[in-house]
Amino acid sequence: MPVCLPNSESDSVGNYNRLSASQVNAWKACPRLWFYEKVRRLVMPQIPILFVGRAVEEAICQTLKESPCLVMASAPSDVYAPTPLDDEGRPNRNHDASWPAEQLLSLPEKHWPQNKNDLILWATERVKKHLNSSLESMKTEWSKHDRKAGQWEDVDVDRCHMMATNGILMHINEVEKCLLKVSKTILDDWRNGARPQWPAPDGRGFQLDKHPLSQEGDVTWIEAWEISRPWFVDPDAKPFMMNAVHPEHWFQGEYDLVYSWDGAIRIIDIKASLGNNDRSGDYVKQLRMYAFLWWHTHEKQQEVDGLEIWYLAANSQKMIEKPTIKEMDEMGVELKELWGQLREVTPDIEQCPPMPAPMRSFEPGGIPSDKPVKQTRCERCDWSMICPNGTGHDEHPHGGTYQLPGSYAEIEGDPIDELEDRHDIVGHVHTLIHSQSGRAPRITITQANNAFADVQVKAMTHSDGTSTVPEGLEKGDLVRVEKAFFQLNYKGAIVLKVDPFSKIVKIDSDEEVSMSLLKPRARWNIMGTVVYRTEKRGVSARGEWCRKGLMILDNTGAIKIEGWQADWGPQYDMLELGDTVIITNVGMNGWAALTTGEIYRSSRLHIVAED
Ligand code: SF4
């Protein structure tokens, strides 16, 4: 099974604390780099190439999902209706109405591909169609990102088409192999409607009586296309919902393609690149970790039969040697130890030294090479400006006092790890307005001191899978709003924001009101080094808007502080990256594991020291 869900009864690790292959590789490349990205949560500049790779992969998967019996080559890219999803965002096992492929009539047989060339013509036109729309949606996503960098115009669309076509042609070779080699048993099973636990996404449900596209006699090209389809994440599914999670929950991964049409399991990683840089070393390790994961998620009863990296720009399929059982045993010990070191507890900066691994050299196609690399890891690192191995240092502010220029007033800065963002608040439900459209109810709570809070439910499902709003909630109930973001809105009213890490719990009427709504602190003064700026722009009914932000690092943590452009004041444009700043009257906001600061009109930014 390519998907293995966590067991909610025994999962004491949780979605946000599992180890992944990319974390292991980042740690091995440089522990300090891992620390900046995974502990301090610094986000690298989002250049278009990062989005292009996803667009190419998505176009390939969208094409694989379709059937040439149902979709004309020239049809629009959205001819399949979206896959019905369950509450968690996975294809809905219980959906009993028609599925997207069932909503389309079969094309007349004269339009069905009869040979390899017909199939190539159909599939290459489809992938081009899908690529155009996935590039468009990635462009939108890129342009909305607050760490957007580079120019979208630099994207080489012809190269993207070339890569997507190469990927599809690699798959068609697989279809041909299936046509020539599929066993009678597998063919008959498929014709009779056999489906695995997690079928390859094909716009159909989890169960079929007889496959609607089954033929008689020898296998046809159409059938080979259907039978050889690899498993991949349904492009309509919610991100990160189709993981394979280790039975002990401390490791997870999401495979790109899993071929299994002949009973042999092959995991493929798709790379929209040439494969001629250091990362090619990481991909090999990633696939070997996936082999380990597959073995463990199959009770150590099934090994993968093959591991491949498809370098689409080099038009090359690199075969990776799969690990032996002994190697997987050793890998398990090493990975679990690493999980204990990195995710079970959070290491501090001293435990993550700036020790970059040497750069590895590869020729196109991921072929190891002896050629010297042009740049060291530190020279190409996004964090060299703050890292002691680059031009930075480890001496960042730790709270402290700052005297405003021209004033006797002193401001006390709050260390980032002392910011209190979430609180448990007990109160009676004062108003409760249920939404007719199944959206979050509107709730206010009150305490005896006549204080009110607006409970804004932004997530209906908690990260533990339960509902954030208790069933049967009624006006007058005593509730505890657990771990809600405590905020003051622009009018000064108290807001308790409920996200996937918070929930409302009904409690006994004699429970004490332990925290007064008037007690938590809602505004903070944050002093630290500026690592980078963020910016988001858009247009609303009220006209153009712009939100700007700064990523601030101190000795105890890092936090992104955002606000409307007009609230930042003139010093925002004057500061240089690396400067030390203090920002006063910052509110707390965030989502799940990520806490952010919010500035308001009353907030002030002061440059304390220039880099
Ligand atoms: S600059 Fe070098 S040592 Fe520092 S984080 Fe980057 S790679 Fe690691």
C-alpha cells in the first residue's frame, strides 16, 4: 500500500513531529542549515524553478489519471470533475454517487488509441494541456507567496514541455511493457474489477464490479494504459494527506509514483531537472529511505523491487540499488536515533553546529563525477548572511532594554521564546449562531467580570482529528477554549482564535474560571536581527492592498512579524538586512505550529543598530 495512515489511538508523535527524508538530508548537508529551516523556520527565497518542478509533476499526474477512451486529446484540462474527498481531504472511500470518470461517456472506438504512436500523440497533447494550466496555477501561487523571488518571465516554458513530455514517454514505455508482458491472471483480475486498497487515481471509486473499459481476448493498448497506471497522489487531494507513516509514527514519506502492475513494486521519484548537482546525492538516499519505509509499512513482509529517479531534463532514468534487509535494519536504528535527536526533543543552536558536508559532483542524469564543484555549500547557502560560517554571527539580542532616541522612555524587549501566544480561557457561551452552510458557528463567551471574547473558529478539525467545536454546544454552556490565540482586534475587543491546535471543550459547571479574560498580555515588544523581508500584494473590493513583514531572529527564536504597509512607518524601508530592530506593540497570530506577530497602527519599528 502506498498510503499508510497513522493510528490515531497509538500515535503519540503527531503529524508535525515525524522525521522525513528531506529533513534527514538537510541535517546531513549541514546541521546548522537544518536548524535555521526546521527549528527557526526560516523560509528560503521562493524562486519560480521551485514551482515549475511541481507544475511538471502535476501535469504528468493529471495525464496519467485520464483515460484516452473518455477524453479527447484536445479536451480542456478540467474535463474530469474534481475527485470527491472525505473530511480529511483524501479520496472519499464512502462516496456512493458517481465518480468523475463515470460522468463521462466513452468516446466512439474509432478515437481510441490502437497503437503506441496513437497513445503517444494523445498523451503528449494531454500533458501539454495540463502543463499550461498547472503553470498558470503555480504562477498564481508563486505570485502570492510572501517570499517570492526572481521573475516568472524567466521560466522556460518550452523546457517545461520537454520535461513533461519526457516523463509521459517514460510512462508509455511502461505501458508497452505491460501490453507485452501482463499475465493472464492480472489481466483477468483487472477486467473483473479488482482494485487495490489504494487504487491509482483514475477518476473511479474504490470498488468496481467489472471494469467498464475491459475488452475481450488479448490485452489492448487501452487496457495496458489502465492496468499499468502507477499510484500517485491524486492531484485533487489535500496536501500531505496521502503519506505512508511508519507504524511507530516517527517517520513518514510521500511517494511520487509506485508501479505495481506486474506485482513488482517500484518507487519512482520524478525530478524536473538535469540531475547535475549536489542534490542528486540526496535523492539516492531519499529513495533508499522510501524502501525502508515501504518494508516497515508492510510488516517487513514485502520489499520494494526497484527504485528509480527520473531526471526529466536529462531524459534519463537512474536505477538505484535497493538496500538489503541488513542495511534497512541499520537504517532503522540510525533514523530512529536521529528522530530522537531532532524531533522528539528540539535541539538548541549549539547542538546544530555550522558544519557543512562537502559538495558532491554529478553529471546530467545523476551520474557521480570527479569534477570539482564551483561553489562551496556555504557560498550557495541562503543563510550565509546570518551564519558564523558566512558573514553572520550567533550574537543576536536576548530581550533587553532600548532607549528611544530623544526620549527618556525605555522599552523592554521580550525574548521570542517568552512570547505567550496561546491561552486556555473558561467562560459561558453568550451567543451561538450556527451556520446554515456547515461552516464554523459564531460564538462569544463571557465571564462574571462582564468581559467578553469573540471566539473565531478558523478550523473545524483539530490536528488530532477531532472536532474543534463540541457537538450539541448550547448557549449558556460552560466551556474551556483551549490553546487559542489571544488577540485584541483593531477596536480593542478580545478575540480567541481557534486553529487546528486549539479546541472548545464543554466542562462541568463547577469548574473554576482559572484565567480572567482581562489577564493575558496581548501586545509585546520584540527585538532581534532582521533576516529577510516578506511582502504580499493583492486587490480587494476596497482597492489595492499590501502587507509587509520582517523575519526577526533573536538568541531564543525567530518570528515573522507582518502588518499592513501603512502601519510599518518610514524605518521599514530604511533598514538593511542584518540590522537589529525593536518593534513595539506586536500582537500574536499564527496557525498550528507557526506563530507570527502582527503589527497595528500603534506599533512602532525602531532601528537599534545597523549591521
Ligand atoms: S552558511 Fe554554511 S555552515 Fe552556515 S548554514 Fe549555510 S551551509 Fe551551513
